[in-house]
Amino acid sequence: MSKKVTLKQMRYFVSAARLGRFSMAAAHEHVSQSAITNAVLDLEAQLGVSLFERLQHGVSLSEAGRAFYRHASFILESVDEAMNLTTQQPISGVEGRLRVAASYTMLGYFLPELVARFKRANPRVIFDLIDLDLAQMEQAVQADEIDIGVGLLSNIKNRAQYHEEILLRSPRRLWVSPTHPLGQMHSLSLVQIAPYPYIMITIDDTPSFTEKFWQASGLEANYVLQTSSLESVRGFVGQGLGVTILSDMVYRPWSLDGKKINAIPLEGGVPDLEAGLFWSKERDLSLVADAFQRFMVYACVK
């Protein structure tokens, strides 16, 4: 029997694989959760294998799923690049130097695959890719030291002075061990979270942003650890030594030592993460920078 796999099914599968939850994939693809579930079930039926291991709070790829993911990702990227060849303003075949700065989070969890795709389509582009925090990025954009900044737009103090493109909205949830008193809740409020030890990640202006939503609620977090290491956060949360509130973009359902981490929805009061590109309103983008900006929008927002 011939197999009939659609690009839509592949896209839904890849989203579920990347995000680790069918519900998150549904929100990312702007469809119902049942659409994601049915697409995955149909793929599994046609392939005769289980693509995911079903966990209590999410999914992880099986061995067969990891192999299929590599091929599905390549196919989807190839289709995107083929479609781009027909656009009136191509975003492939440009050349020149491109100066991009990005935050720790965006460099580690968002940009690598996208930069690789852009480089494949534009092999003569020379990247100057710099790791800067948000304040440094703003200064570099204003001084014309970089073309584009890639960071958490929701943390920029004066967004009106920049052109920007939002590429990702990622809900923030409570990360917690399944054995923690809050670990099996379906949703939580800040009032319920406040009494428990809280672990603060210090990268990407997270402390000041975190303080804002705690203060707005009239509550105080019970800080027991502040660290710039995301793996340390995962390790302490996985061991049940504290909780934290972070976005789905950096979520992974286990720590380095193999401890499970649940991500529980929050009941208001904590804004989604908004990430994307920003650049100066005082200068036009170069040809290569404009191509990169349009490529990122096409790849992330389409």
C-alpha cells in the first residue's frame, strides 16, 4: 500500500517534536490540538512505528521518531527554499557582510538552525554574529555597529525607536519537579507559587522582568538561587529544590542528570515572551540585512 504523507502532517509532527507538547504545537501552528494528534497518529499508522514516547506532561521522540524528524525537517526546509525562489524579492543568492547580535537565549535556542538555512541559501554571506545582552545590543544598533539585533523584544525599554519584527511568542510556565507539591497541578497562580523556593536565571534581563510581574501581583518570590546557567536551573528544579518561571522556548522535560521537569500553565499575570528582530529607524537596512530580515519573517511567521 502506497503511503500518502502530506507536508501539513510533517509540519505538525516537526512542531510537536520541537516543542515537546501537542498543545504547544497546536498553539504554534494556530490549529486545534486534535489536528496535531490526528496528524501524528496517521503518520504512525502509515509508517507502522511509534514516533513519540507519551509522557505524563508531554512527549519525546522515539528512536524511529528521531530518524523521521531529520528527514521531515530537511524536506520542509527544502520546500521553503524552493518557494522562496519564486518571490519577487528573493531572499537567496545575496552576498555581503551581515552584522547580527543576539542574546544568550536566542543564540542557544532559536538562531542556529535558521542561520544554517540562510547560509545554505546565501553561501557568499559573511556573518559577524555577536553575543550581546539587550542593553549592549541597543547601544550597538544605535552606533551602527550591528545591522540587526535578535532578542527579547518584550524587554526593550523604548521600542518606539526601532523597527521590529516579532518572530516568536512563547508562553511562560512554571517549571517544577513531578514530585514537588505543585508538580501535578493543571494550572497555578502566583499566589500558590510564592511560598516555595524560587530559582532565578540571570540571563537576558530576566531578573528585572521577573521582578515586574511579582511586584504587579503584590507578591514576593522566595529566591534561593540566582545563576546564569540554565542547566543549573534545570538541575535544581529536577531535584525538587526549587521552582522557576521560564518560557516554552527553552523548556526541556528533563535535566542533565535525567530528572523529569513538568511545565505547568499559569493563571494570568505573567506575559508571554516576545522575541524577534529590531533595527534602527534612522538607517535603511543593507541589501543582505534586508534579505536576512525577510527570510526570518518568512521562516518564522508564515
